[in-house]
Amino acid sequence: MSVNGNHNKLKHFSFSVIAGSITGAVECLITYPLEYLKTVMQLYPELNKKGLHYTFKDTYRKFGTFGVYRGM
């Protein structure tokens, strides 16, 4: 009985690790671009005055599709 119980605990632990890893990765992929744009806007006041949408378009224009993931 204890061998089967340990197997279930290991299975539950493995599932938790995999689920947490996927959740963390998705969170990074969503949060990082916003943090990047916020930082760019803080460093360059001229972009800050133009807004988030303009800053995103400017980053896209200069660095391409994955420009908001620079430095990740």
C-alpha cells in the first residue's frame, strides 16, 4: 500500500512541477514585454510622452517582431 501511495505522491509532485513551470513561462512571456516597454518609456522621456502604443510600434519598427523580448 505504501509503495502505491508513494507513486501517487510522486505523480502529484511531478504534475505540480510541470504545471508550475508552464504557468511561469506563460507569465514571463506576457509580463516581460510590458516591463520592457515600461523601462524604455522611463529611460526615454520623449517616448514616454507619446505613450505605450507608440513605444511598442517604435520598438517593432526598430527591432522586429521579437523586439520586446530583447534582453530576456
